[in-house]
Amino acid sequence: MENTIKIVTWNCEYSAPKDKKFLSKLQKIIEWADADVYIMQECPNPSVKEMSDEISNILESNDMKSPLWIGHKRGKTNDSCLWIFAKNNITLSELEHESADLEHYIFCKVNDFNILGIWAYTKDKKGYYAPMLWEYLKKNQQRIDANCIIAGDLNFDKYIDRNADNVDKIYKLLNDKKLISAYHKQTGEPFGKGKRETEKTYYDKSSNPSSHIDYLFATSDKIICTKLGTRNEWRNSDHVPVLV
């Protein structure tokens, strides 16, 4: 369809600055998704000397821009980062937003709409993410509207957060902005109503249940179709990609 833009989000489970498995992951997601915009979590600092040239070569050979990125400590070469990159024919520029010490968020303009890319992170020793995500969204709710797409590893569902009200508040805020989950629109499954989603996006390597914690939110008219990777396809990470 003319003027259709494909967006994919994927947590690639990058582990160390010298782990060159990331390079094959980067090439694989580009080939699999054939997307216009890529939102990736747990990526290396793109300037890490062990891989910077090879990262640039992969992006350039696939007609991609260099990524917008942010990590725990910008400039540290051993950091894991959130990336957003796009095809060269896509306009991509970073926008102002209020993040304070909340991590990790990139707010950017993509052609004639905005994208908020997320890799939700928490300093909570118990590992609860929704309170920090809620705090970020509250700070920036005036920047979020029906022209915004929100996508990434949000690290939350009603079954893993100690206070399900946090999840309900986030979902209500987004719905009030006319933003809905692409997966839930396509499947017709209710969000957090008594059972887990049929298709998972995160596969815990411990005994914990798998979860649906990666999302893309947009207005209904922007969502044409949604595809999730399968576990068998994506055993090189604990997450599968979400393509919309």
C-alpha cells in the first residue's frame, strides 16, 4: 500500500561489548522485517571499537541511517543501549522530552508523525517496571497525542507487576490519547482481562511464565496488520520481534 510504513521493535538480548553475535542479529532483523523504522533494545553502543565499523557497514549496505541511541551512561562503550534507526528515505530527528533519571526513552520525529521508543528500565531491586514507565508518561503526556506511535520493550503486564493498577493507569492514559495496542487490535484479545495473551513476546529462561511485554501503540487507523516472530525463529534472544 502506498505510503505505508512498517515499524518493528525487538529486544535483541545483547550481552557484552565484544559479543559479535550482535552483528548477525542486526542483519537478521533487517532481513526478516524489511521495515522502514527499527526500534531495538539491548544494543551495543554503536561507537564501540570492536564493532563500530561492522555496524556501520551493515546499516549502510542495507540503506539505513546511523541510529539514534541512548544507554545507561551515554558515552560508555560497554553500555547496552536503546536504538532507533530507519531507511535513508525516512526523515528521522530527535525531539525534546522530559526524562530526568528515567530510562530508556527516545522521542523522535519520523516523517510526519512522532515515535516514542522505549526500553523500560527500573532501579527497583524487585524488578518492577510499570511505576517508572508511568512516571515517564505522566511527565510527557502533553507531548503524546494521536500523532504519536509508542513502541518497545515496555517490560510490563498485569501478571508480573506487583500493582496491577500501574498497568491499568498506563493503558488508560494511552487509550485516552486514542492509542491502542496493535497486537490486541488484530487478535481481539482483551488487554489484561483474566488471562495472558495467546502469543508471547518474552520467553524467560528460568521457571517464570513467558509474557507479552513488547508492544506497539498507535491510533487504530495507523494499524494495518501485526506480526510477531516465533520462538523457533528467534532463539538468539529471549524476546521475539513485533512488526506492524
